[in-house]
Amino acid sequence: MKDFLEKTAWPMNPPAPYSLFHIIFIAVGLMAAVFLAYYTSRKINVSRLPRLLFFCGIVLAATECWKQLFLYYVVNEQTYNWWYFPFQLCSLPMYFCLILPLVPSRDGQRILCTFMQDFNLLGGIMALAEPSGLFHPYWFLTLHGLVWHLLLIFIGLVIAFSRLSDTTLLGFVRTLPLFFICCIIASIINRTAKPLGQADMFYISPYYPSAQIVFHEIAIKYGISAGNAVYLFATCLGGFLFHIIFSRFRFLSVRTEA
């Protein structure tokens, strides 16, 4: 396994954020994600879309397994780095897409879809807008991070275009318990992993200032707890803004069809 992974360890000079490579890749990737999401939502029957999302989950899980093995064997010399444990906001679609067809309740599926439309689309766009954490000295790791977040945008847009989400105000409110449950799980991982290594799931570790720009400065100036609280509030606000956008989009779409 190690020998195989080392053969994929093609080195690169990490591109600078907002370099020509970054701008072109993101521009082309975003156009492709929007076009494919719109085309898919028009060509695939709504009843089959959970299977498509399940397939996306398999792709995400397979590439994440490769990433974890690559980091373990090649980058960290067979030492596990808890910083890369797959439970960030942008990791959740991997789990949600895999369990979506197994959720017996349509209502439960709708909550998961609404969450992915609002929060994970937000996470994908924000990560690509500030991509310093995505660029690595290896081609495959860098491409993995960029393509992963483009796929999150594709998933969120497919859900929005296919109307699998609940675009009402109540629909957003019903995603908040799921969001805070995930925050609690992230906090447990952060605290449990402390003796084993640095972990910052959801960027709300109680031990380190947030790695996210702006919120890092808030944590330095006003304390880690304040920085984490502002970060969680901003995440919820960002998810809500996306929810409002897609609520308006759906209203216009329905009115046009009428």
C-alpha cells in the first residue's frame, strides 16, 4: 500500500491563493458545477436523485480514504495527524449522502437535503474563496481539496434545482438541531483527541484560536470562546442567507411556470 501511494506522490509547488492557476481552476470548475447541476436536475427523475447523491457519497468516501492513507503513509510517516480527521463542515455531505437512501422518512431526507443545500454549499464556496488550506506540495492532495469542494457545490445546487429541500423559514430552522448536534460531536472529538494530537473539527477547538481568517483575529483579541461563538453564529447566518436565496429562486421558478 505504501509503495502504491508513494507512486502517486507527485510533488508540486503549492500555488498562491488568487494566483492565475487558482482563478482559472475555480472559474472553470464553478461553471462546470452549475451547468452539470442544472442539467442533472432536468434530466434525472426526482425519485432517482437520492441514488445520485448516494453515488456522490461513495465518490467522496473513496477519495477521503485515499487521502487519509496518503497522509498517514507518505506525508506523516505512519503517524496519524488528527488535524485531518474527516469531520469538518465540508466533510458532512460524505456521511449525509451515504445515509440519505437509508432514511425511511421523506421528512428526514428533506432535512438532510436542506442542510446540504444551505450549509455545505456555503462551506464549499467559502473554502474555494479562501483556499490556503487546500493547497499542498502534492498534486493529488491539492486536486482532491479543490474537486471535493466543487462537488459540494454541485450537490447543493442539484438539491436546490431539483427542489429536494424545504425552502420555507421552518425548513431552515429544522436544520439547526442537526447543525448543533454535529457541533457537539466535533467538540467531543476535539477534546478526546487532545492527548493524541491537534484536532480542530468545525474550527471550534477550545485549545487553539480558529484557523479561519477574521475569526482567528477575533479569538486572539477576545479569547478562543468568543472567536468560536462568532464563527458558529456567522456560519448559521451564512447558511440562512443561502436559504433565503434559494427560497427566492424557488418562488420565481414557480411563478414563471405558472
